[in-house]
Amino acid sequence: MRSNRRTGFSAVEGLIIVVVVVVIGALGYVFVRNLNSKTAKTSGSQSKSVPKTAAAAKSDATQVKKELESVNIDSQLDTSTIDAALQ
């Protein structure tokens, strides 16, 4: 007698897998395309802003410099573990 135990995929199972992969790919493509179009619309509105004058930019830079100079990073740094590791 002949045994009819076959392993592997049949044509129908293979076709179902191909259809599922195509549907997932199409949904991903639509999602990325919509995401990119929203990003393009957002970035287009930002380019219409009025640029700062040189004086305003310098004023902002001066303010940032003062704020950075007021931060004392070294007082919060614990180098004991680094020193121990290097010895």
C-alpha cells in the first residue's frame, strides 16, 4: 500500500501566504506615503517663518552662553570610581 503523507506547502497554502504578504506590504506602503506627505506639509509651513536678524541671533547666543556658564558641572561629577578603575 502506498502512504499518502506529504509534507510541505500546497498551492493553496502558498497562495494564501503570498496574498497576506502583499496586503501587509501594501498597507505599509500607504502608511509610509501618508506619513511622508504629512511631514512635507509640516516642513513647508516652517520655511515661511521670518528669519532672525543678526542682532537678535547674537542676543540669543549671548543669553545661552550666560546660562551655560552658570551651570557648574564639575561640582556634580564623582570621579572616585574612574580613578579607582585607572589604578
